[in-house]
Amino acid sequence: MNMWFAIFAIVAVVMIADTVQKVAKAKAQKKSGDAELNTMLARIDELEERVRVLERIVTEDKRDLRREINRL
């Protein structure tokens, strides 16, 4: 084995190891991003439900509105 082949082999191994490390890191970030996305989507669903309730309260007659406010 000559010197240039040994140098090439060492550089290739280092580059492949670095690429594998970057891919593993990207996969880990994607998994944490998915969990964060699911949390945000659940929060949005909760907020949409609250807005629906508020819209229902606001659009009812005044008598119903007073009764609903007193009930809360």
C-alpha cells in the first residue's frame, strides 16, 4: 500500500463518519420537531374550541348571554 492510498483511505473514513454523524443528528432533531409540532397542534385545537364557545355566547340573545355569564 503506498502513502497516497493510505492518506485517501483515512480522509474517506473521516468524511463518511462525519456524514453519518450529521444524518443521525438530523433524525434526532426531526423527532423532537415532530413532538413539538404535535403539542402545538393540540394547543391550536384547544384554542379553536374556546373561540367556538365565545362565538356561541356572543351570538345568542341578550337574555341567554346574561344567563351564560352568570353561569360562568
